[in-house]
Amino acid sequence: MEILTDIGLLVVGALLGIGSSGTFWWVQSHYWVPKIRFSEEIAEYEIKGDRRFFQCAFENVGKREIIDLDIQVRIGIQGFLGATGWAYHTVSSNASRVPQLAQSKRRRVRVFDTRETIQFLDAPSKSLREEIEKCTSLRDVLQLGQDAAVRVHVFGYDAFSGARKHFKSREYRIDEIRKGTFNGLDVVQNSRFKV
């Protein structure tokens, strides 16, 4: 009888150990993790000389910092010159590499800047590239096809576990661009800013 009691205690102890380890693993990999929240809109920020740039913002709302961030701005255009599919390309931004993003910290990413020539990291077809290079605004780029969208991708490492994470914004379309600047993750109206 005593042997059965000892075996029962061992089984209960093993089950509790497995359960607590599983719970700890789940909390570490699903709850205490970095998490990024993106702005709902793109801000069109006006500067002197009728120049402007377009920004997306994001914040680490998770429980740990993210290190070695790689930020990519992807633009997709559907139906350019009658094509049926989507043509995607990645463009250079002002923040393609960021060393760290602590908890509750924000970052703004410039997705289009009229003061600089657009730099492609993976160029679209020659005809689409030439049309994009003629554009004077992100709004112009997003009207080149039947549909178009911008999406920001953030890759980074959980500072505690070292696991690589991928976060992506919503697909921003032309009606999600608003003139103004960011207050937190919200686009608010601003008076014309002089640089």
C-alpha cells in the first residue's frame, strides 16, 4: 500500500512539473514577449517649399525589448498597365536598421520623401519603376494601378529569448493617408512646419 502511495505521489509530482514547465514556457513565449502596434494611418508631413514626407509609426507595446530591428517598406501595385497580378517592391527608408526598441518606445519610419529620389531594394519592372520615379507624392504612387498598398514589416530579436519575431502593419491605402504629424500613434493636424 505504501508503494502505491509513493508511486501516486511521483506521478502527481511529474504531472505538476510538466504542467508548471509548460505554463512557464507558454508565458515566456506568448505573454512576456515584445509586441509591436502600428499606427492606423500614414502621416503626410508638410515642410517648406511644398515638399513633404510620409511616415508610419509603431510602438513596442510588449513586455520585453526588441534588438537588431530590420525594417522594410513594401509597396504593392495591382493592375499596372493591365496586369492582373500584384507587383511588389521594397523601398529604402530612413530607418532600415535600428539597434533596439525598448518597451513603450516608438519609432517613425519614412515611407516616401519628396526631397529624395526613391531607392529600390528590389526594383519592380522597368516600366513601373520609371512611373514611380516620376511620382511627386505617395498618393501618386498609390494611384498607378487598380489597387495599391503600403505595408511596413519589422523583424527583430526578443532580447531575452533571442527568438526572431516578425511584425507587420496593416495594408495602408490612399484613403489612410492624412495630413499632419504623429501624437503617439495617432495622426493629428499640425500647422505648417518649417525645416
